[in-house]
Amino acid sequence: MTPLVKTERVFPPIKPHSKFQNKPIKYLFDAMLLSWPKWERRRRRTTNMSKSSNFESYPPLFRPPPNSPSIQESNSDETEPLLFNSDDIPVIDYFKCTTTNIITTTKYQDVDDDDKNNICQACRDWGLFRLVNHGIQVTLLNQIEEYAKKLFSLPYETKMSLFSSGNPSNNSKGQPGICVESGEGSKPSNNNVNPISYFWGTPALTPSGAALLAAQNNDPQENTNNQSLQWIEGFNVSLTQLSNVHYQDLLLETFRCLLEEYGKEQARVATEIFKILGPFQSNYLSIDTGILRVYRYPRCFEPERTWGIDIHTDSSVLSIIHQDDVGGLQVYKDHQWFDVNPIPNTLIVNIGDMLQAMSDDRYTSVKHGVKVNKNKERISIGYFVFPEEGTIIRSTKYNPFSYADFRAQVQHDLKTVGLKTGLQKFKFTTHQNS
Ligand SMILES: O=C(O)CCC(=O)C(=O)O
Ligand SMILES: [Fe+2]
């Protein structure tokens, strides 16, 4: 889903923030108003793991070398105030642009054409926007984050053994992958395949959930063993399978219930946004294909040498990201990189490659990547949704193809050349166009 368009490994300069520039998209709020309240900031300070990172929970390759005092002693949370600055990303109010009544049964309001146009314009200009007033309860967002932290901070070996993907090709030998064994109480009670699987080192997985390592760079200078390693671990969650199982373990079962509820909310949001961006054929988006990725970006003792997720475009129709208060997500627009600042209770909606093709390139799948941090771990949750299985996407710019064709091409490219060529491979040639 999130494979990689590798360009360079040097972080490009970030454009300075130009607050509330003269843009056609309305900036609907003052970031100060949306900042976490004092009690929440205190809770986050005391529960944040940066103070005493639990390196036992990191995959072995991510653990700092024994003599690296700078990372062992870091305690940045107490010195850095949590400030949430507005950024240049267009902001859209969900409630104003949709017909779904998400708040109460009495709060209907007219759908505003200006707001709809603003979404379309954001998707043309940026390929992403920030969504406010999305109707997902802040308690749900906080609880998922909290339970994700609890699960990620389990010892690495426990995570490897708890989350069985049912995929025998995986290993637990310290190579990126997904575990095969299942621990006591972690198995779904009715013998179904575990819908939650653990991975690390790359966000690119095969359809069966195995980690897909990109081919290595041919440059001998760079061609070390870890060349394609990305500083990330995560849970891959199949939403359709999630409702078929129950865990005996209370921690896992609570996490499962939270994810199930969150998945439904995200499906609602994605469906509405897709309607606004269309009209498109209804099978160009299928809620049954929805997956969640819950990520932790561990602290990295050499953050300038690696990415949490390398520069890429998403292969989805739409991706919806919720990030914690750490930051690190960057997006590319007009030859510049922009920080996507963490702003409480907001979601980031990305256009994926499938939507770019369906829209005849009217909307752009946005290039983005995630930086890692020396002092803080970062948690984010992504929802990704795709066209209905087998649907052929027809467009004036591309040869007809299905998402399965696209995914197979991406996986082939990753294995052979190490980077995703993406839609480029499906474009009509000049010869075909004439
Ligand atoms: O963690 C994030 O903020 C972004 C994740 C992402 O880009 C992806 O999973 O494709
Ligand atoms: Fe992405």
C-alpha cells in the first residue's frame, strides 16, 4: 500500500511557515483553540515514553548501540513545550460539506458548495487536506493511541509471538517480517486467521501480510545490509476480518473493539469525501477493502540517516491519517517540502494513486514521507481504502487496469529495482494517444 518512490536520502529543506496565507482555501480555525488543554498536555507528558524508552520493545536492529549516552539519557519532553502551530495545509470542515448528520439528530445543515469546491481544489493543488469537525470522538482517538502505545511497548519477542499473520513465510530471526507463532490468549477464539499482524522495517507488505523488502541500491557506497530499512514498526489490521474474531486477552480484545469502531468511522468519512470528489463509478471505492495501519516510529539515534517511511505516494483511493503530537510527516508540493504539523483532533486526508487515475489526473496523489526523531517515538494511525476487487479503472490518461494489476506492478518494481514506479507504468504512450 505504501511503497516507495525513492529519490534522495537527504532531507529537503522545509519551507518556513507562512501562516494564513492568501489562499483560496479557508483556514477555519485558530490552532490555539484546538490545542490540547493543560490537563491533557500534563497526561501526555507523564505517559510519553521518551523519558524512559523501553528499548527491549524495539526490534533489535533499532536498539541504540550500548555506548550511545545521548539517546539513553535524553529527556526532551520536560524541556520542549507542546506547541501546535498552524501550517500551510488546506483545512476542510467535514460537517459543512457533507450530508451525513454525524453529531446529533437535530443538527442538520445545508451543504455548502463553496466548501465542496474547497475540497476539490485542495485535492488538485495539494493532493491532501486537513479535516476538522469529522465527528470522530476525541476519546476514541486518545484511547486507540493509548492502547497502541501499550502494545508497542511490549517486548519485541512478545509482539512477534502475539500477532500471528498465519503466514508461514515469516521469520522471527531479526529480519523484518511478521511472526508465525501465537502466544497464549492471543489467538482469536474461533480459530480464524489473526486479523492483526505485526511488522517492522518496512511499511510495504505483500497481500498476505509479509514484509516486502525493496531491492538494494546498486551504489556500493550505500549498499549496506540495512539500506532499505525504514525506522518503523506497525500493526496491519484487516477490517473485514476484525469483526469475526474475539481475543481472550483483555488488552487485545479492547484494542480490537477500538479499532473496529474507528474503522467504521473512517469508512463513513471516506465514503462522504469520495462522493464529494466525484461523481465516480460506485465500485471505484469499496469499504470492504479498508485496512488500518497502526504505526510506531521508534526513536532513532541517527535520524538524519534514515526515514520512518521513505518518500512515496499511497496506492490507495484515499488514505486518512491520524497522528499524535510528535510530528515528522512531510508533504511535497511545487518543489518544496512542508511539515504537516500535529494539530489535535484533526485528520490528514491523502489522495492515493487510484484516485489520481480515476480522476484523469485531476487530483494528484501526494508525495510524502515521515522523518524520525532522536528523542521521541511517534504514533500514527492510517486508514487506507481501495477499489472493489476486480474493478477495472478506465481513464483517459491510463491503460485500463485493476488495483490488483497495480499492486502486482508495485511489488515487482520494489523487488527488482527497489522503488515504486507507480502510475507511470500504466500511462498511455504518445503513440497510443495519437
Ligand atoms: O505516519 C504517517 O503520518 C504517514 C504514514 C504513511 O504515509 C503511510 O502509511 O502511507
Ligand atoms: Fe503514505
